Amino acid sequence: MRRPELSSVVSRRITVLGSTGSIGKSTLDVIAHAREVYGAHAYPIEALTAQSNVSELAEQARRFCPRVAVIGDASRYEELKSALAGTDIETAAGEGAIIEAAAHSSDVVMVAIVGAAGLAPALAAVRRGITIALANKECIVAAGDIFRRAIAESGATLIPVDSEHNAAFQIIDNNEGHAIERVTLTASGGPFRDWESARMAAITPEQAVAHPNWSMGAKISVDSATLMNKGLELIEAHFLFSQPLEKLDVLVHPQSVVHCLVSYADGSTLAHLSSPDMRTPIAHALAWPRRMSSPSRRLDLLQLKQLTFESPDLFRFPCLGLAQASLRSGGLAPTVLNAANEVAVHAFLNRKIGFLDIARVVEDTLSADNCGGQGACDLEGIMTADRHARVLAGEICGRVAA
């Protein structure tokens, strides 16, 4: 591949879907840094979108001057319009407007919308055949085959932004795919890595979102605490890198410095290391195939002194095993797993069920749905399965809470 000039890289127009979330804010932080280093016109913004946080979206829009700002909650459109009065920034609202923003002219779309809500906008961006920086693992988990087919048809470039998958993207040699023996993703183990099961029953939402290493949104933090996040990432790795489950592994690595290891047939194992800072993979995705300056924390191995690894405990953290089982089952099982988990985590964060109930709700939904085997062939089929699973999971949450 001919490497583009860095000046052309930083002139790429960017759309950020989910700009007020953790990944969205980190993306804008990377862009602000790029403008300090490469000039005020680096990475012009085409569109910023958010679901309901009007005040922060308006503040971001005034600072970064996108062509359009979109709020997903249509009832808050007038509030956004008023907040941006006197600027040249266009405003829009509603789910359709977010999809339209994803489909509109830009060179890179950062998909930072959390959950299955990011699926339709991400596919709209993929169909344009541009570069997709994907920070939404649920898109691939829920609709992996559809995503792969859309990418093949459009010629889009998909760069994963999850730290583990971005690391794998950097160290997997696609010319030697036949020689890959194992792809190992690492997990911090979350804040309850050493807790006994009896103690875990009383975990509160405040404790679950207090991740020891990463700064993330509430949903992803809870997924990290249950190890569901790593289960979803295993499924994502299967679709992104065409690796079967038997070649995918997880190691608990509390320091969160080694993000992925790839082992080859000649005995070599390549590892990717960086400080636990999402701005590192974001900068890589925005500049690929070049590398750019980023404001992320630098790695100091002398300060760390040691790196440790251990096997995950599937008894105390059954969500990882449920994800592995859903990948074995195939069909719509990963779609149902993802939908049930989103419902269960939402119920936990709203104090309707306990921490240990999350895995129970997911397992019972998978059993009740009978979702293995044949998968959906289009987006509507995926969304139908997703909606059905959410209804089932909601009913199960109700029984658990009773």
C-alpha cells in the first residue's frame, strides 16, 4: 500500500457518532491535540451526533464547528437549535437524522454509539465504502455476517477501536493468516477480580462502574466487571479476523498494558503494549496507515516493574462462558446474547436486579429464545431478533426482581 502524506491524513473529514460518550469525547480530544500539532484545520468535522445530551453536544459543536449537529431524541430538537443559534451549524434530530449523518459525505466515521443502537448508522457508513473506525462491538456481535458482507460489497475499510482488537489489527499478518495458532485477548479482570461469589451478590452500580484502569461509560464498565465485555470481544474477534473459537483465548492481565498476543506456527508470539488510554487506538484509527501524535499516556515499563497473567474464572464470571457458548451455537445466539445483556445491565444500573442476576437473565433468555442455527440474512431480521430478545429479557428481569 502506498502511504499517504501525513498532510492528507489530517485533512480527512470526520463524523463522530456518539460524540458525548466516553469514546466520542476521547476522539475529540485526539482531534484537538492534532490541531495543536498539525494546524487549526486538521481533521475538519462533518457531523457530531448524540442521543440526548444537548448541552454537551452544543458545546462540542461550538468548539469544533461541524457542518451539522444531530440529537437523537427528537423532543430536544428545539433546545439544540436554540443552543446553536447564531452559528452556521445545521441542526437535525431523530434516529433517521443520525443514520443520514452517517451516510453523508465524510472520509472517516467514528462509530462510538453504545449498544445495538449503533448498528443501522454503522451499516449506513459502511455502505459508502469509506473508513469506519468502529468502537461499537455490539454491531459486530449482533450482525457479524451482515457486516462482513456489507464491507466486502462496498470496499469499506474497517478499523477496530477497542484496544484489544486495534492491537490485533496492528500485529496480525494478513499474509500469514494460515500460520496463526492463537489470538489472545487480555482482560483487566475488572474491579471484582479477587472477590468471592458471596461478596459479589451485594455489588452496587457505583462499585461496578469504578473500573480500576480504564475511563469508560457505565454500560461498558459493568460489562468489564462481569467479563461479558471480553465475551463480546471474542465474538467480535471471530468476525473481524476470521478466527474460529478454538483459536481465540482470554487471559486476565490486571495491568491492562498488553492488549493482545498473536501466536504463529513458527513459535513466535507478537504482543501489543500501550498504556490503558483509549486515545492511543483512536489516534491509530484516524491516521491509519500513518501514525500521528496523540495526547495519550506513555508507557513506562520500569515504573510498572511487572506484568502478570492468569486464567479467567468462569465460575465467578459466567458471562464469558455464555458468550463462548453463543459463538459455538451460531445463528442468532450472539444477537440474543447482546440484547439480553443490554437489558440486564440497564436493569442492574437502575437497581432492579442484582449484579449476579445479569448472567442469570442472559442465560435464561438464551434458553427461552432457542436461537441457535440459522442466522438472519438482513438487518430487519437482526432487529426483529433483537427486539424479541429484549422483550424476553425484560420479562425475566421482572421475575428476578419480584
